[in-house]
Amino acid sequence: MRLLYITNGINGSGGLERVLSIKASLLAEKYNYTIGILVLNDAHKNPFYDFSPAISFFSVPAQGNPLSYLKAYKKGIQKVVDTFNADIISVCDDGLKGFFLPKWIKTNAKWIYERHASIHLNTGNDWKSKLKRKGMFSQIHNFDKFVVLTASNIAEWKKENVIAIPNLLSFQSNKTNDLESKNIIVVGSHSWNKGYDLLIKAWKEIEKSYTNWSLTIYGKIDKEETFIHMAKKEKLQNMHFHPPVSNIQEKYLESAFLVLPSRSEGFGMVLIEAMECGLPCVSFDCPSGPRDIIKEGEDGFLVAPEDTEALAEKMIYLIENPEKRKEMGIKAKKNVQRFQAESIVADWHALFQDLARGN
């Protein structure tokens, strides 16, 4: 089986890159797939995560004004597709251009689109957002399979060729977390969608009463340092911001629980990572991932989207109830095993085999 992934880049620290590194490596090494990964503008150099040496990488130069960029994008991808001769091409690009590749590129390969974000990421009412949503929906039928991450995501797209395969656990933790730490962890890049402004609103009330607790955030920091300045303006002393770290597993093991304040999620990789380390989670019940991962009241809490008072209330509950925190952490560790990497990759292998047989 020859499988070509098309994505913008793999040198970032996000969930897409993390999952692709594990999934592609397992397919190459366990199932003997010939794997190629196509990126733009050398965005495969110095990857944040490790990829199998058996994987081949291709880079397409795409720069300049929109017309020049698009022309180079199409020409470069067609050249790689012709050279690699894939049986299946999987597009991992949440931008609009990736939706049009089956129409633009000539090949006999089967096409898959992997959607890693909720449609709610593109809910703006400006003309660009509306055009993007219209373009997305108009092209779904050109893919042999359109793969989303949760059952909730399936409902967003409402097409017959849409199926769900969840993200996989990126590591296994054999260490025990006693959850005695007085640190709360948050993981994710600095963006409006990740809801750090909402988190600051919730935390500023908590910090006043629980001065020996800290809130530590790991994620790519925006150039303007918007949320760092926001936290300084609120004079928050125990809210700390750090860039992404490769040893995030150790940071989970040093924490008492995780908070996910996102406005929308395609899945919520950080939830299953934290749960694997025995952490209960508190999250907004945002579209579309957390509700498919957290079992309410058992291994974590879901609160109404953007309800900062409810978020603070559940955070305080876990701060004040260490025994309940530990009980939920044990259940989190148990419940998250359904996302083990080998099981999820086996689902992908089965899908690829079906497509190759023409099913």
C-alpha cells in the first residue's frame, strides 16, 4: 500500500502533527506501508515530533500573491503525486484549498480528507468565512471518505461519506500521579478559539482565595502576547505561560488536573493525554470533542460553553476535594484506554484496505 499524506507542515507542536507522527510511523513499521508526507515550503525540517526513518518527505514551494501561490501549490502537488504513485491520498489541511485537491489533481488514487477541527472554527459572518464554509460543503462529495474525529463531528457535516475515527493516545504512562500537586495544567496554542480570555476571567476569582495554587499554560505564544498582557493587566501572580515542551507527559504528571477552556475543538488531544496520566479534566462542553471523551461526573466535568462561573466552580470543587480528585483520576486513566494507538491505527488500516478493494 502506497499512502501519501498532504499537509501544510509537520514541524509544529499541535495535535495534528503529534497524531500524524505516530500514525504514519506505525503504518510504515507495523503494516509495511510505503508512506510519503507532502508539506509546503520545507515545513518538514526540524519536526517537533519524531517520524519513522522509513517515511519519505516531499516539499512543494508555494509563495507570492494568491494567484502565484495557488498555481505553485497545484503544480507542485501534481508533480509529487505523479512521482509517488499513491494508492491512497489523505489530505490533512483544515484550510479551504485542501478541499479542492480531488478536482485539481489528476490521479487514480482514492481520496481521503481528515478533518481535525470543528466546523465551528469557521462560524464567522464575514464574507470570507461564509465563502469558506460554502466551498467546504460543496467539495465533500469528491472524497471517497471524509474522516472526522467524533460522532458529534459527523452531525456537523451531514454527508453519507463522513465517518469518525478518533485521535489516538500519543504515549503510554506507567508512572503514578498522586494528584497532590497544587498546579493546574492547560495545554494549547494562544488563540481566540482556545479561550484563554475566558480562562483568565475564571481564574482571577480563584487565585484570590487559593493563593497556594497555580495555573500553568503550555502552548505556542502569539506574537502580540495577548493573553500574557491580559493576565498582567489583571495582576495575576499565579498564572504562568510557557512555550510548547516535548516532554509534556512529565508536566501532566506534575499537575492535579487539566482545564480545557476552548470555544471549539475538533477532538481535544490534551484531554486524552492528561487522562492517560491519571488527571481528571474540566472543560467547556464546546463543539465537538470534549463530550465524546469526558464522562460527566465520572472522570471529569463538562460545563456550559463560555460559562466562566461554572468553569470556576468545578475547578474549585477539584481543588477542595482531593479524594474525589483522585477517584476521578483513576477512572480517567481507565476510561481513556479506548484511544490506544494500536487500536486506532488498526481502524485506519481497515479503512485503507476497504478503499483499495473498491469498497
